[in-house]
Amino acid sequence: MLVAIVGGPGVGKSTLLRQLGDLYHHGSYGEGEKGVWEPEVLIDIAAGRNAVGVTEYFGRVYDANYRDAAEHDGPDKVIFIEGARITLEAHIVEYPEEDHAGLRNTLSIGDSWNPDKVIILTSSSDTIEKHIRQRHRAFERVENMVRRFRLIDAEFARLAHEYPNTVLINRDGTEFHDREGLDHIIDLAGLPPFVDIPYNRGAAARED
């Protein structure tokens, strides 16, 4: 089972991906960030240029992850991937109208991905601003990130019904570092149960 986690910038996709991947022990594939991406990609994103090239680049990143994940998928597995075809489409809105035709041509990169479940994370702008400030990335300007989030988040909501097996989850008030928060997401998304690694307290349990 392949589960895609998507959403606007700063909504907590990467954190949820890592936590769920570790909880299920079946693997996860993130999109990366500074240090993983080609340096020129960050430069062009910051400058708002080469929209088609940037989108095609991330499409190829996702495609590599989907191809590898498909080789490790199985009936009893739940593998998490950051990004889906809807991600490429939702980001079109942040670029000028003259780039839209070229951007729509890049969507075909994701035609074969077909995750079994797509989780779209949404939230309030206040939550996004808090997360952006907490992660202190030098190349991110808070005001611009919040502006981008609002645009992209609205597109995810608009497009959600066009993509099968998609669930929209508002993560406000949900902490991905707590088991309660993870259980909440798993329940809302309708994911299969995970198997806890048992812990034997031994003598410590008897002392209690």
C-alpha cells in the first residue's frame, strides 16, 4: 500500500511522513530539502523563475521515489511518499498565467504513480507561520511562505475531489510527535493498523 502525504509548504508533511514511516517500519520517501536538491533549484524558487524547470525537477524526484517504492510494496506493507500528481498541479497557481500551459505538460510525469491513498494536510495560516519560524531556514521568508501556503492550500482543497482515494485533514491542534496525534491521522485517513514493537520492562515492572 502506497500512501502519499501532500499539502502546502510548512504544513508538516515531512514530519508526518517520517513519524508514520518509523511507526509502520515499512519505509518512507521524502522529497528532500536544502542539501538534497540541486542548488540552482533553490535559487530559481527564491527568484520565482523557471517555473516549468522547477516543477519538472520535482516531478522527476517524485517519480524516482514512486518507482523504487513500487519495488518494495506488498500486501502487508504501508509505504509513505511525500508528493503526488496533485502536488504538481496545486503548485501551478503560484506561477504567472503565461507559464501554466507548460506546467500542465509536466503533469504527465505523475500519470502512472497511482498511490492507494492521498492524505492532504491543511491548516490555518497561524499554524504555518509558527512552523516556518520554528524551523529557521535561511532561504525561507515567513511572509512569502505564508502567502504561498494560502494559494497552494486553496488549490489542494479545490482539486481534492478530482483525485481518487484522497482525504483532506486539518492538522490544527494535532501534534505529529505524539502517539495520540499519529493515531488521530491514521484513523481519519483510514489506514490499516500498525504493529507495535513490544517492550518488556522485566524487573522494573515487578518493582512498580
